Amino acid sequence: MSDTRWLERLGSPNLTDLYQLTMLQAYRHIGMDDTAVFEFFVRKLPEHRNFMLAAGLEQLLDYLTDFRFEAEDLEALRRTDKLDGAFIDSLAHMRFTGDVDAMPEGTVFFGDEPVVRVVAPLPEAQLIETRVVNLLQMQTLIASKAARMRLAAHGHQRLVDFGLRRAHGSEAGLFAARAAWIGGFDGTATVLAHELYGIPIFGTMAHSFIQAHDSEMRAFEDFCRSQPENTVLLIDTYDTEEGARKVVELARKLEPEGFTIRGVRIDSGDLCASAKAVRRILDESGCGDIEIMVSGGLNEDRIADLVAAGIPATGYGVGTDLDVSADAPYLDCVYKIQEYAGIPRRKKSSGKATWPGRKQVFRHYRDDGTFDHDVIGLVDEPLDGEPLLRPVMRGGNPPGGAEPLADIRERAAAQLAALPRELSLLPVAAEPYRVDISEGLRAMAERVDERVEEKD
Amino acid sequence: MSDTRWLERLGSPNLTDLYQLTMLQAYRHIGMDDTAVFEFFVRKLPEHRNFMLAAGLEQLLDYLTDFRFEAEDLEALRRTDKLDGAFIDSLAHMRFTGDVDAMPEGTVFFGDEPVVRVVAPLPEAQLIETRVVNLLQMQTLIASKAARMRLAAHGHQRLVDFGLRRAHGSEAGLFAARAAWIGGFDGTATVLAHELYGIPIFGTMAHSFIQAHDSEMRAFEDFCRSQPENTVLLIDTYDTEEGARKVVELARKLEPEGFTIRGVRIDSGDLCASAKAVRRILDESGCGDIEIMVSGGLNEDRIADLVAAGIPATGYGVGTDLDVSADAPYLDCVYKIQEYAGIPRRKKSSGKATWPGRKQVFRHYRDDGTFDHDVIGLVDEPLDGEPLLRPVMRGGNPPGGAEPLADIRERAAAQLAALPRELSLLPVAAEPYRVDISEGLRAMAERVDERVEEKD
């Protein structure tokens, strides 16, 4: 067993909350294994969000497909002294055999709308809760944040994810690259995201490369000679404008040898003023083809400001703010039981009441193709509008092959283009998007409330 | 290969930024492989933090110990078309052979203080950067957040981590449980954290358990009979005070059979008012031994308010705010080159200048044992005070066995007890803790600046 053993255990079903198992033991004890319906949704969008972009479904389906307790998992459960031995033994045979309907990744959604619906025997539907939320929240957060940056950058600027180091752990860093790509980024610095998802990777040098050399000029030249096709030079280690002048000098020196410097990167100071000064230095010296990339503390607001101020940059490297969704690092998202044994269920906890039953989201469009409003209704209610949840898993078997990531990314772009204008602007809209509750759903909620009062 | 294949790749050295590899290729090309010194530090503490608690070192040392490129990793690098074949081949032999000095986990530290120092051949010291920051930032964030909650809860209340579902991915959820335990939490709901780290686990039931039953009373009874030793009942699904009355009724019914209800949990509404009302109902009915646990949207400020308002609760379940460090979801932390080939180095980028050389932190104490101030100096400077960085790895070999987690947790508690009073209060202190820069370090920085100006 290696020292980094924890990595080999992250796929264990024991990566869950203990209460999933204590509840399951009670269900087995009582024999409650009828069909349950759970839905994943965001109760209320974060303060700084007009919309969310769904992401993480592929990983959720993979998790459900691979779900099983191995001997090692069961042995660890025995050591907790919290559960019956016979119950633990029974887990060896447990698989996920249910149905899943979901909004495809890259779909825009709003508060209270079910994004994923699971229909399965109660123990199976319950046991997966923790990882369902864990997998869907994180990528949805990052895809939504990335989409805001894409809107701020007006579509034609290159956006690259630089955030792996500041992501919360290894899986978060990898998934951030995937989610950012879905949300409209052009690539990532994360090598593993290229290997696993085919996302374009970008990267040249850090300040340490310059600092390790005794001379900045020498560092630039060494790098160009080592990477003739990948020459973006970082010019702000000591003095940005001096750095730009060295780049000009080097470009002239290397040109006869066939080397081309493709760009420079500025990572500190007043990015707009620096970029304008550098652009002037490059242009006046016949280096108009050398592009400028900026990075350092960027987010959608700063990108919008830089674009508005006319920054002569063609690329933005975004790290921390993207990879932790810094202004909204979590969602008020839940995975709640809505029906058991054919009877709709509803939680009435103060401030946390839910809509019962199996639901569908019906989207209505304006004549120009933009979203007008959504209706949350019951799956079997005859309602107009485009139903957003589609079948993605039946009987625990995924429908052959994951959706290509490029298709998801295209869907996300089309969805962002169809956002009502007031929602696609960066400040949060005064009027949130209209989401109606259908008559059928309201009537069902009333019946559920009456029934609970009668029974208890 | 399983569907959840990404989990099998998170340990790959390809989970890094592309620029680490492009820089490495240039270093190989030029033959730059002299000894480099890098340090990890936080430039400026987040707005809402008086201090940070170091965590994540064990995982970093494990990562360095296991570091190697396997055939699969090299093959993936070839497919990127970004690097020389000969360079990729050379990576097969790469190991981490350097020295590491670090503040032990559970040590309180402040801005600009080196927390980890790496001394290794330049390519090795550089290549690990991304994961060094990724591993140290996340646990340090959570341990620090947990410590604030421990201070708010005054030491005698039970704090339990409920946050796995809202953590950013699997590794973050697991590490959050570990870091929270270091910071003073009493346990976690995360089963895998018990398996891997021996952390006590807690957990009983979710609202879905109540909702799946037709009657709340029946749900309570079923659960008690299934888990006679683990009976904390969730009473806010429909009406909290009604729930408490049912618990009383059930306690009377089950007592003759030898069942004991240990506690109730309230997860919504006005937690303080609800807990007081429930306490009254329980006490008036002879159920004074049944404890009250609260959860739902808790953080250090809310816990402090609840404690100040005299909430009759003995336990707090904390999820989201802890596991994403919601008010400070990232650190302005970096891993920077400070010396190469025996020559100290310094970055001068606007707003991001660093202190050069191999450094040590010297802590000074008041007579009552609390921290007075720290001095950042050079390792070989003859300075008073307790040196905080200690040797933890020599020549790539860890010093036999990880530090027991219980020792780390005790150290953290002792450090929190030694905080100056103004820093242990929740609002951020007007006066930050005093951290001085030694004369020797200032003089070195000046010499470095003069040298760079001469050379360039």
C-alpha cells in the first residue's frame, strides 16, 4: 500500500455520511424497500447569480455504475462498531439498480427546479445522497462561474483555467478544468484534464524560471530555445516595461534563426495600464504580432472592467476565483425525498419546505428564441413547454457512452445565448427569472399536508 | 478500467500545471539542476482571519515520497504534443530527493511566514509546486475555520463536521474531516475519515427517514428499535415542538423495554428559541437526560450568538461553512523560489514582492506563555525565540512514520490556548499580530536587489 493510500480509497462507498448507513440499517430492519423518488435541486440561487449551469452528471452516472462495497469497505465498517454485522454483510450485494432523469450538462437552470431525479428502491436512493450532492454541486458552481466570465469576455477573448493549485484538493482541481471548459473557457493549465477529457492545455513559465536565472534576458532566451513553439514570456518579475523591451530585443536577435515569440504575460500591477504600455512598446518596435495575456486575481467583474477600459489583451488566465467560485463557494443544494411507495412526500421544516412528487421542468421561449419562463410541474401533468429532464439511466445501466464533452460545451454556449438579456448582464438582475409552480403541483402539496396532519 | 477512472488518476504526477513541465524541459535543456530553495507561505491573511492553523503536511510528505512517473503518465504526456520525447523519457527516473523543513501541523502562523521550506535540485523543487499549494491550502483553510468555531463554542460543546456533501469533491470532503479534527472538532459524519484517520464518527437520520414513513412517531420508534445505542431523533421535519412531545411519549413507551433516547436534533427555524422550547418540554416531562443537538447554516458567528443567548444545546453539526471555509474559501498562498545555486532570489512584481533566502520563523512568548511576536529571519542568523520550522524530510526519505493525529490535535489546542487574547476573539483584531523582519533578512533583500540591477 502506498503512502498516498487515501487516493486509493476516494472511490469507496464509505466516502459517505454515517447516517446514510444507520438509516439503511433501519430500513432493512423494518423491510422498507419500496420505490422512492429523490430530486436534486438548488433551493435559492446564491446572491451573485442570475442562473446556474448544470454540470457533473457524467461523473454521477459513473459513480452509480461502479457503486459497490468491496471486502475492504465492509471490513472498515465492522471496525466502526456502529452497525450490525448482518447488515454489513448484506451490503456486499448492493448495487444501484434505479432510474435517473436529469437536465443534460450545460443546461441553464434556476432555483427550486429539479436538476436530477432518482427513482430506485429506498435504500439505494438514500445511500447515494452524499456523493450525489458532492459531485453535482462542485462542477455546477464552477461551470456557472466560468459562464459569467465568458459573458464578461464577450466571446472573443481566450480564457484559460490556471486554478488547480487553489482548488480544494485533487478532484476539485481536475473537475474545475472540466466545468470551466463546459462553461466556455478555451482551455486549462491542468495536464490531467487533457489526458482524461481532451481539454486543450496551455502553459509556459512561472516567475521562478526568471528568478532562477541571473539575468531576465538570459531566462527569456533559454526558454525560447527550449520551446520554439510555445513562447509566451512572463515579463513582470522585476519591471514590466523593461521586460517588454527585452522581449523586443530578443525577438530581433532570434528572428534570423527562425524563432518566433508568440506572446507575453503580465501577472501583477495595474493590468490595463501595463498592457497598454507594453502594447505600445511592442507595436513601436515592429512586434505587433506578439500577443498580450494577463493574469492575477481575475474574475468576471475585473475582466468586464478590463474589457470596458479597452485593455489590448487577447487572453486571460484565471485561477483562484474560478476554481473555488470565490464569491459563491457553495450552493444551497439538496437531494430530497419526494415520493415513497407511490405516495408523495413533503418536508415542512421552517424555511426549508419542499415541493412533493415526481416533477418536470417545462421551459417556455420567446419568439426570438430566448427563455421566457419555466414551469415546475408534475411529470404526468399535460403542460406546454420543453421538458428539461430527460432519461439518462434505466435500471442502473447507463445509456451507452457518455455525452461528448464538446456537445455539452456547445449546449452551454447555446443556452447562454438564449438567456434573457437582463440575466446575461453581470450585476444580478433586479427581477429574477420567472419560475412558476403548476396548478397540479400546488394541489398535490395541499393534499400531502392534509394527509400528514391526519395520520400523525 | 472502471467508469470512475478519474479516481485512479488523481495520484498521477500529471495532476499539475503544464508550465511545470515546460519549465522543466528548459532546465534540462540548459542543464540547470543546482540546488534550489522554495518556501510556501501566505502573503496576507484573509480579511476575516486573525491567524491560520497549519495543516496538510502529512499528505504533502506522502505525495513527495510516492512521486514518480509511470508508463501511463509518460504516454499521456506524449499525447499532448507539447514536450520533447527525450525529455519525457527522462522523467521516468525522476524522484523527489530533497529536504523539507516545516512548521508541524497544528501550528499557528501568520502572513509572510514560511510554513514549509523545500531544498532540492531545481527541477524537483519546481515540479511539485502545484500540488504543494493544492494540498497545504485546503487543509489549512479548514483547520483554521474549525479553530474559530472551537473558540466560539468555548471548548465544552461537541462540534461535528457534517460537510462532506458540500465540500469541493471527494478529497476535499475527506481532508475537511481531518482538518476539522485538528482544529478542535470532536468528530465527523464522514465514514472514510474514521477508516483512514480514526476520527470519531457521528450520525443518525435525515429528514427523508421521517418522510418515508407515513407517521413521524412510527419513524422515531422504528429508528430506536433498529439502533438502540445510537438514538438521536431529528424532530423538525413537520413541527419541532410536536416532534419533541412525540419523543417524550416514545421515551415513556420504550423505557420498560430498556431503550434509551440519547438526544434530539433541530435543523431549521430559530434554533435558539426552538431549543429552549424543546428543552422545556423535555425537562417538564422527566426527560432531562435527553440532549439537544442543533445544525443548519452554522458557522463561528452563529455559534457564538447561540452560546451568548444561552441555547440549551450540547452539540453542533456544522456543514457547508466549515467544509468550504465559506467566508474565506482560498488563501493568498504561494510557493516561491528564494535561492538558486547558493544565490538568494527575489521577485519584485508590484504588490507581490518576496523576501529572499532560506528563512526561519522565531516565536517570542510573554511571561504567561502566550505568543508575543514572531521574527522572520535567515536560518543561520543568531536570533532569539523558538524556531518554528523543523526538519521533516531528508534526502526524500520521510523520518519514519507520520506524526500521530492526536498529537497534532493536542498541539493545535495548546497553540489556540497560547493565542494573545485579542486574536482569539472572533471579530478580526484591529491590530494584527506583530511579525518582524530581521535585520539580516532586510540586508539580504537589499543585496539581492542591487545584484539584479547590475546583472540585467
